[in-house]
Amino acid sequence: RKIATIPQEVIARANAKLMDAHMADYDALAARLVRVNIDIEDLVEKLMAFSVGLPSWGMVSGGTRYARFPLPGEPTNVFEKVEDCSVVNQLAGLTPRVSLHFPWDKCDDYEALRQYTQTLGIGFDAINSNTFQDQTGQKRSYKFGSLSHSQEATRQQAIEHNLECLDIGKKLGSKALTVWIGDGSNFPGQVEFTDTLERYLESLRTVYGQLPDDWRLLIEHKMYEPAFYSTVIQDWGTSILCAQALGDKAQCLVDLGHHAPNVNIEMIVARLSQFGKLGGFHFNDSKYGDDDLDSGSINPFQLFLVFNELVSAEKRAERTGTRFTPSYMMDQTHNVTDPIESLLNSARAIAGAYVKALIVDRDAMRAYQEDNDVIMAHNSLRLAFESDVRAALAMARVRMGGAIDPIAAYRESGYRAHKAETRKARTELAGGIV
Ligand code: LRH
Ligand code: MN
Ligand code: MN
């Protein structure tokens, strides 16, 4: 039985106030879409089948390397993080899974965690390992690297941590392991580029060897930080080379914040999917670097263009009878907002980008491309992006038991204020990102 974290009456009451306006907007959008041969009901159905995973580490105020400002009532352990995930999912739909991060989410009883999570209607997305930080009690430090470390014993320790993540993931019912390492160098001459990559691959081969057949290993690249001169898995090129070297179960994960400014990320998405190596996403937004801001808050057009490639890849897979099932997940941290509200906004932005990509008239666009009618080909995308599809999103939420205005309903519920009284106030939390 699925338990509702926020009383369903609270959502119903909030929706009642907005229902007339919502229906008027919905009917107007339906009428506009009919003129371009789109049935709004198809869109709502597709939306209801769409989903994106929540980051457990994004349920708390992350802070920066300078300070963390804890939010009263934020979760203090993995059970409470999952509880907050269920609030996001209840209000916005579309987010029925959580991606855990170890050791941050360690607990004593994974069977209890699995059952509790299930009662809240939440499943488990990819498990993330963490060898970019030393763990209490571990023998060797990751200061100079982990899976690619110069010393065998440190590499072995990092391998064992990944294997432990696999074990936990199997207990929970996860089907993927995401590996991001901070290994690299801060100064030219510090490491030999080829040696470090060779050692990384050798280590990852051991982890890959233990991967169950129905699991995926997702390799996450990032240009820099914490290593400021060179990073071992710095871009999608190195990532795909490693995924190809490892085998079919290894794929690449694209975190939108992990590229140089102005890089054409949608094209990376197209390239990876063309070669069957697009394994997953960490959605977020950024202005400068790995800012981990809410999806769609800085560059919604880029998010739309990414989804345009995803929908295009989905359609190609349908035509060719192949499988295209990347894992969509969010990866964001919150310094000045309530994480639940930020995640609600991101869910809306991600689903919005998806719907806009769905309404692109692909046949017309292809014909314009063939005729080299540049402006009309471009406008095929642009007009879809400029459409206001909020009523379709709201309808999908309502049909899933969610809110027309998720943030308003969340505030009306008084959830966080209540948690501020019942959850232990802790300033330093496992799961705070530096
Ligand atoms: C690295 C990263 C990676 C980590 C997460 C906490 O910047 O994007 O996905 O696991 O942040
Ligand atoms: Mn990430
Ligand atoms: Mn990141």
C-alpha cells in the first residue's frame, strides 16, 4: 500500500481553488494543438509515462566550499531523504525514483529501507559510489586519486568500495552503478596522462566483472574540479572510449554541468546515442561551471535542445526496433532554496522540455532540412520551444494525484515547518557536498 506523505485533502483543497482557471488553460492549449494535428491527450499520456530520478544528496542544503546553511527541518538520514522524495513525487509526479550516494546514505538495515521506500511509492535509480572523499575509518587516502591512484592498495580500496555499492544496490533493487571520480592533477607534470587512464580502466574492469547482467555501469565525465589541471575522465570522448573498452553494460552519463562553457551538449547527446552509449543524465543547470542549479533556471533552450535529441533518438529506436532507455536523473544542490521547492521546479522544467520536444513537427523539419530552408527548419524547433505547455504538465500532475501548483500546495501543507519540529536539528550532515 502506498502511503501519502502529504494528506491528499491538502492537495485537493489547493487544486479546487485553481481548477477552473486550469481547465480553461487546458482547453485553450488543446484547441491550439489541434490546429497542428496534435492530440493533447497523447501528450498527457506520454508525460504520465515519463520519469526522472531524484538525487538523495539534493534533498539537503548542499552549501558551497565556503559555508553550508542548514535548513530547519531538512532530512538527517536516508529514510528522511526518501520521505522528502515522496513529497516531490506526490506533488509533481514524474519522480518515482531516488538515486542513492554512498557512504552518505549508509544505514543499518537495507531491507527496512527497501520496504519503507516501496510503501512511499519510490524505487531506486542508479547507486553512486564516492571515492572523491575519504571515509571515516578507511586505511588509505584519496588525496592523490582513487581508481587511478599510483598505489595498488589505494586502487584496491576504491574497487572494494564500488563492489560494496553493488552489493547494497542489489539488496535495494537498483540496476545501475554510476562512477564519477575526482582523480586528476592540479599541476602539469604531476601525473602521466596515459598511466592514470590505464590504471583507471584496469580498476574499473574488476568492478565491471562483478556487475550483474541486467545492470549498467554509468561512467560520468567532468572537465575539472577538484582537479584543476587535468582530470582522468575529463570529457565524453574519454568516457565513450572507456565504455567501449569495458563492454556493452558500460555506458556514459552526461551531467549537464560538466562541460566547458558553450559546449554543444545536445550534440554530445546525439553522438553518444548514435553509438548506443548514452546511459544516463544528471540534469541541472549552470552559468559558469558545475553550479548544480535547478534545471531550466539558466538555459532552458539548451535543456529543450537536449530533449529534442532524446525524442529524436527515441523515434529512431522505434523505427529500428532497438532499445533506447537512458536513465534520467537530477543532480542539483541547494544553497538558498528549500530543496523540495527547487526539485519541484526542476521536475517542471525537465518535463516541459520533454513535451516541447514532443510537439516539434519532425516531418516538416526534415523536409525543410532537405530543401535547405534554414529559417523554417530552425523555426520548427523554435516555435515548439516558445509554446506554453504548462496546462498539459498540470493536467498530467492532476491525473497522478498531484498539484496544479506544486509549490503553492507544498507551502499550504506546512510540511517543512512540521519537520523542523520533529527532525533532529543537525548542522553537519552526511551528504553535504563541498
Ligand atoms: C560531481 C557530481 C557527481 C557526484 C555528485 C555529488 O560533480 O556531479 O555526480 O556524484 O556531483
Ligand atoms: Mn553529477
Ligand atoms: Mn557535478
